[in-house]
Amino acid sequence: MHDVDDGMKQRVREIIAEEIEMDADEIEESASFVDEYEADSMSVIQVFGRVERELGVAIPQEEMKNMTDLNAAYEIVGKYA
């Protein structure tokens, strides 16, 4: 597992914000993408794919269900970076 640096965290935040159509600054780290921001499953799939493509991080598909909030996204990216 690797620590996720601030630049990578910011990029993950930006990708998520774009996919759930929010301002990056408005996303709280522990708020659920689905429950708090009404993201649908397609948005979560898009986030997952973009993180892999744009950050070059190969993440197993079974981790997709664990990418529920920003903190979880950071942890998963760090785990496979």
C-alpha cells in the first residue's frame, strides 16, 4: 500500500466531482456518493474507469463496491498505486 500524495488526491477528487456533477470543493471526504450525492451506479463505474485510465492504477473490479466515498477512493487508489 502506498500513501496517496496531495496531487493524486486532488485528481481523484476532480474525477469524482466531474462524474457526479458537483464542484470538487463541495465533496466531503466521508459522504456517500450514492446516499449523499445521489450518484447512480453508472457514475461509480465511470469514476472507477477514469481513475484507472487517468492515474494508471490497476484496481480489481471487486473493489468497485468499496469505492463508496472519497476516503475509500483514496484508500483503494493507495492500495493499488
